[in-house]
Amino acid sequence: MLIPEDDKLDDEKMINIAKKLWFIGFFFLPWVWLINILYFIPYRNSLNDKVKWYLKFSLIGFLGYSTIFMGWMGIYLVNRNKWGAFGDDISITIPFG
Amino acid sequence: MKIKNYFIIVFIIIVLSTDVISSQSSIEDKMYTSLNSYPCTRIMTLNGQIGCSSSHGGDSGILYLIDSDESYHNYFSYNQQKDIIVVFDSNYFNKTLVLEMYSKKKMNGALVLTDIGKTYPYSPEDQYPIKQFGLYPDSNLNWNPNGDGFTYMNFPFPMFALELKTSIIIRNLSTINRDGKYPAYGAELDSFMQGAINAETCLRRGFCEPVGGQSIWSSFSEVIDQSKPIILVMLPIDATAFFRDLATGTDQSGYALTVLLSMLNTLQGVDKTKWDKEVIFAMWNSERWGYVGSTNFVNDLLNFNCTSLDSNNQNSCSSPPMLDLTFEQIKFENIYAIIEFNQIGRPVNSGKKTPNKLDIYNLVFHPNGGAGANQLMDVFSQSTQSYENSTIQFQKTTQNELPPCSSMSFIKEINKKSAPNFIGTLVITDHDYQYNNPYFGDEQDNSGNINTTTSTLFDMVQVFSKSIDLLAGGNGTVKVDDLFIREINVCLTQSITCNWVTKLMSTFPYNPIPNFYSGVYGVSPVNHITPIETRFIFRMATYLTQHRTNATNCTSDNDCDTSSSICVNKVCLYSNTHYHNAISLAFSFDNSKSSWTIVNTSYPVFVESNWDYTTVRLFQVGSYANEIWFLVSGLIELLLSVGIIFYIKKYLSKRYKLL
């Protein structure tokens, strides 16, 4: 994304990167949203408003998705056996024991 | 230059990798020793699970021997940072002690030694075995007072029994541990069971198979004459134990089976032309899991209806699947009498002696069904009295209820309409009320559990054979073959690697201990898993009741044309001996999912988990101080080598300007 000689990050490039990472995150990749935020931490003092918008919603997306995902994972793992045939139907692999 | 370097590097890699591979396997062999062991496996029931399972990958710990009250009490205060594998002397392995230990302090696994047997009577079975599936589900009797129900409990840790020589070794090694010497000995127990939770769940997932097997019925008649009344002579052949590989069950089943097969051998030489009744000898399997074999047979006699025959074999049904339809010759309404032998190996000494000074033992009659049973009892009594030196005599029971027996499956269905000619049932046992078997359902029910001599065994075979001959219409002249009786007794109660097995079977038994646990039925209605003991009984019954031979130079059973013929010594033997499915009526096979399902929960539901392997491995453990020293010296070595490399690098760069 960045060529070593062209080290300068101007506004246009920043918006481009933020937008791309924001877009990619929608493919069920919440950690890309987190990367979006982490990537811009060294530049946090010189951020464009538009970039800030992308970063704000990336953070919301990351936290929201993670909550839903972790929550579902917890519920599934604890209750999978109690759900009987339904629990087996929604599983790709059923572990032994 | 470059190619030469390339070859050098490849050569070094090959040398290193082969060296690593060979040293890897030999290091593992030096670290671990595999032990010959028998696992406690898992069986699922309708509502839960029984038995044991290890964690995935096994459970390990240091060996702790419990062979005295002192070591038992010290267990609770044993402050070892390592996990513990408890090594039990037989006398300390029962439900009370194990549960008390496990509730107060977790153990990682248990090994049970079999070199010294229990010195007290003990049964891990229930006090009234399979009561809910018998004739008296609300009975208050306790046929098995030594029973504590240990076999039907669930344990989340692995348990293994060790065979004799291994037990002695482990006892010695555990004593070394107790003396506090290092390196100590530890073991890894791996018996991970794939099935869990309950029968329905694991059947749905395909992680288990229904408990069952094959029953065997046999007749001397080439074809069952459907105009003659039928006398059923039967017994259960399967046995149970906490460690299912050690279920020899000599008094429980094996001794009676010896008698029955010897009766077949005796009656083989008797003139049967005057017989006016059909005699069918039936050996039911999986009876201990809810009278599965006998219930299945009765149900098929009454309700089986073939909707489409197999196009290749008219004696086989494709829907519903049934490999052998010969049982349809047996009509339920022709059943005239039922005689069952159930636990006859420990009769009580009557105190009297025969004219030639041998002890006389009491066998007990348990009649059922009214006045007709008296007729059966009279024949047996008269038979034994006709021999001056018979060491057995009969008494009638004082109990009103029948003991747990396979006849119950028949009695449930017998009434005036279904069997109009039926005169009664006679169950012959060695006990009046409570079992004389001190080790019912325990591994110790082996040949050492029989309290009579072989002359009593010969007398039983003679008296029973004569009685059956008389009941069938013969004149009662029988002659027993002592040698055969001795040989078959050894096969079924001491070691299955015996002459008859070598003669009749093409495979050699892996485990010499005769094991009559019924095992699993199979993976589908026609794909059976039949243990060697069941196959041996079938072949022996076929051999003894053969009515025709054909010296076709056969090499396997498939070369002989019917399903009930076997190839022995290049000769095809034909007999009216057949297998019959012994699987609980609770199960039905779903062809679309290719799995068993539970369709009727009023019948017994037992399924056995699948597993990949079970092993016990022995290894050595260093003391805590030793291990800390290893860690510290390793760290010192690391720092030292790093320091040396830095120094050399500095020195060489200064001195030779190389690096």
C-alpha cells in the first residue's frame, strides 16, 4: 500500500486506506476493522474528519461483531449437547465424547 | 561449486532426518512400556451412561498402591504434587471404597490387580439383576445379595484390569513407589470413549452400536416336524463383569453351557427314531442385558412376516432383513415344555453320600405353569434315582417366583391360546433362593468358582441327557463321553485356546481367557460382529448335531452351500443349527440415515461406545528435586553456550577479521 520512497501519507491516501479497510471488514472480518484503527494510531493527531468517521464506525463494528460472535460461541459451546438433534444439525463436525 | 554445496546440504539433511526417525522410535520404546490390559468401557443407557472413559489422549499419574487399610487411609493425606493413578488390590476394589476415595480426592485413573483374588464374596451386579425386564418388576426378592451395582455406575476416569503376570510386576513397582525411591513409576491410561451422554445422542451421531449378538438354536432333526410338540431346552450363554473382557462367568453361564454341549454330544449317539417330540436346544445371547436374545426370538416366532424374499436365496428375507428363515419351522403353538439350566455350577452339598462314598449335591427345581411341570420334575428325579451312584439329587424350591431366567420371555407370551399344548416350565438351578454364586457378574466367576468335582459334571450330563431322551419319547439309554466333557469344560471355563477350537475354527483366539460378554450386535441388521466364543459354540453345535456330510474338499464355509453348514477339515457338515439375532426390540435400523434408532423405550436400551484403541503405558518419573535441577542446569547450559558463542565471535572478529 505504501511505497518506501513515497512515505508521505497525505489526506487522500489516508481516506483511501481507511475506506478500503472499512469495506473489507464487512466480509465477516472484524479484526480488519481493528487493524484499521491500529494502523492509524501513529497518525492520530493529524486525522481527517472523514477518516475519523471510518475509524469510529470500524471500532463500533469491531466491538459489536465481537460481542455477537463471542456471545453466540459461548451459548453454542455450552448448550450444544443439551439441544439434542438440533445441536447436531447446526454443527459441521461433532467431536467425540 | 553451488551444485556441490547443494548436494552436501541434502546429504546432511538426509542423515539427520534418518537419524532422528530411528532414534525417535527407539527413544519412545525406551521411555514407555505397553502393558497387557483390559479396559472398563462405556455403555450408554436410555438416560445416561455407565462405565468409564479417559480424557482424549489419556490420563497419567504416579502409581499409588492400595493393598492394606493403612495405605487406604494414607491416600487421603498423600500430598503429592503429581497426579495419582491408584493401583487397587482386588480386595479394595468395590463400590463403597472407590466412591469414598473419589468423592474426597480425585484420582486420575485406576489399575486393578488380578494376581490375588478377593477373599470375600462380591458382585458388582444389581441385587435383583434386570428386574424391570422380567416377570416380576415389582418384586421385593434379592436374588444376588452380594450385589452393589458397581457395574452400572459412571466414572469420568479410566480404569483397567491387568492380567496376572503384569499384576505381579505392577504390584512390585508400586511398592517401590511407596518406599519413596526415585525414579518412581507412573502409568498413562488411555481409553477414550467416543460415545457419551445417552443412547439416543450417540446413536444419532454414530458413535456407538447396540449391545447384542447372535443366539444359537439347534436340533437333531433335519427338518422340524410341524406336527410334533416341541421341547425347548435352553440357557443363557452370555456373562457380565465390570471389566467386560474378563467376563468368563463360569457359574453364571459357562458351566451350564458345558453341560448342554455335552448333552448334545451324548444324545448324538442315542437312537432318536422313537422320539415323538421335537427337541430344540437354544442358547440365548445378550440375556444379561434384558433377556434380549430370548425376547427377540419369541417376537420373531409370533410376529415375523417376510414381505419380500431374497431373490438369490429362498431361505433368506430381504425385507425385513433376516438372513436365515428356518426358525419359521418352529411354531409357537407347538411348544410343549420349556426346560432351562440357569447357574448349575455351585450346588449345595446335601451332606449325604453315594454308595461309593462320593458327596451328593442338591440341584433345585423352579417349576412354573401348573401341574404339567410336575411331570417334568418327575422325569428328572427318576432319571437321577435310576443311577445308583449319582452325585446329584433334586429339591423343589421354596420360592413362588422364578429366579431371573430366559424362560420369562416365553412365559410372558404363553397362554391357552398361543400354546394350547403347553404343560409347563422347569428351571433348574444350584440355588433355592439367593444365589450360591459368590461372584455373580464378577471377573472371579471362573473355573475356580465351581465347588464340585468332574464326577458331578458327568452325572449332570448323564441325568439331563437321559431325562430329555425320556421326555422326547426315547427309552433313556444314554452313555456319556467323559473325554469330551473334560475337553469342552476346559475350553469354556479355563482357556479358549483349546483343542476343539483349533479343530473347528480357522482363526486363533487372541485372548485365551474365555469371554462371554455378548458384545455389540453389529453396524446394521445384516452386518454382525460375532465374537469368537459365539462362533465356536455355533460350530460345536453344528458339529455335534450334524446329520449329513459331504467331502467336497472345501476350504471355507462359503464352499458349503447352506448358511448353516460349516467346513471342518475339508468336509462340509450339514446340520439344523442356526444363528438368531439377539438385539433389543427397542432398536430399529433407519436405512435412510444408515444408523440405529430407538423406537420403543419399554424394551432394554444398551449401546456400547466405539473407541480407537485402549492402552496402558508405563514410564518412569523423576523426583521433584531432580526435575528442578534439570531445568536449572538446562538454563545454565543455555546461557553458557550463548556466552561462549558471543565470546568466540568477538575473539574471531578481532583476531582474524572473519565475522
